Amino acid sequence: MIDPMLIVNHFQRKLEADERVLLMSLRQLRGPDAAMIVHACGFDGFYADCEHGMFTWEQASALCASALMAGLLPALRVRQNTPADIGAALDAGAQCVIVPHVSSAAEAEAAVRAAKYPPWGERSLAALGPATRYRSLPAGEIVRLMNDQSMMVAMLETADGVAAADEIAAVRGVDALMIGPIDLSAEMGAPGQLDHPAIRSAYLAACEAARKHGKQFVASGEIAAELAQHGARIFLGGTDVGYLISAARKAADVLRG
């Protein structure tokens, strides 16, 4: 049984053991029971989209706290690559921050500085909070634990970002790369065409860059199975809204029939 007061990143441990890990994306579920639902569905954690989902920091923190109690990974996608947003996500209890629109190594380095405590980064020191299970720990221990256990995912959503995937993956502190297919397809002039050859090439190029530098890659969509063959171990499922609509439509069809 998982000790909810144990300060550890279970998701990180599974990756170190070369196990596959699964994330559900949250856009609408806001209550602490979301963690129970995600756990009951067999996922290893969730990714709450604070860029497009209308989450307050209070709601995000409640989600993170419930996930930590359930032994799940709470990942938050921040609105912007800024110290304020990244620091707030980590203070809220996120064990993984997904940073959107990373298009260069310099932008990745800025995200790492915002996510890590000195001397590695510039994050302001937060003591009592969900991430430390509200334990009163020496400052040096907080710095060590949080720097070791917090994860940062660089989201590539532009052609420039994909072209710089190798340099971004090489940045110390970047734990994984991830493609943002919707924005990328729009920039490429094929909005929503996720089966476009250029999107497929972007996934494969970014996955290869991540593997080259010993980093993780977040696989999603119909290409996920192929990416698994290229070393991907993090798999992003659908959204809570998508699952609800899909199941509800099937139920309605059955009832009408």
C-alpha cells in the first residue's frame, strides 16, 4: 500500500524501471475525486491543461494534493513559460510541469531555471505545501528533494521547436519532449490534420532526439504504437471530455436503438 506521506515520485520510479506509464488529460474534472476516477481507470497520473482548461490555482492544487494521496503523478500544463506560472504549478503540488511553445534551447533553459531551486535554477523556495506533504523539513532537504523529483516536459508546437528538438533535449533539466500536434498542424497550414506526413515526421524526429539524449518522450495519437518501438514510455490518453462524449454518444445510440 502506498504511504501518502512518502515524498517520492512514483511515476519517475516506473520510468527508471523502463515501465510504460499512462496519463489521462483533464479539461473539466476539477474536484479531488478526479484522482479516484483516474486511478480507477488504470492510469498512472493525469495532465491537467491549465493553458486551455479554466482551472484556478486553487483547483489545480486540490487536484495535485488528491493525486499525491493516491500515488498518482499530478502534471500541470502551464499557460506560459514564465517563472510565475511554472513556480505556481510546482507550489500547487505538481510533480511534473508541461511547458508549452518551447521553440529553442534558450527557452528550455529558461523553463528549467524557473522549475529548479538554486544553485541549479532560480525558483523561489517554497516550504510547507502539497509537494512536501506539509512536512517541516530543512531547507537543504527541500531543495534536494524537489530538484530531484520535479519533472519538466518541453512541448514542441512550432516548426522551429521541432527543428531544435536535438538542442532542446540536450538541455539539463528537460526530462521529456512532447509534440503539441494541434498548434503544430495549424502552423504548418494543415489545422487538425493529425495524420499529415509532416506531423508524423515531427513525432519521430522529436522522439529520436529525446532517446539520443537519454530523455523521455510523450507519445499520443495513432502513432503511439510506433513511437513505443522507438523508445517512448510515456503515453497520453484522451481527455475527460472526450471520454465522456464518446461513451455518452454510444449509450444514446444504444438507447435509441
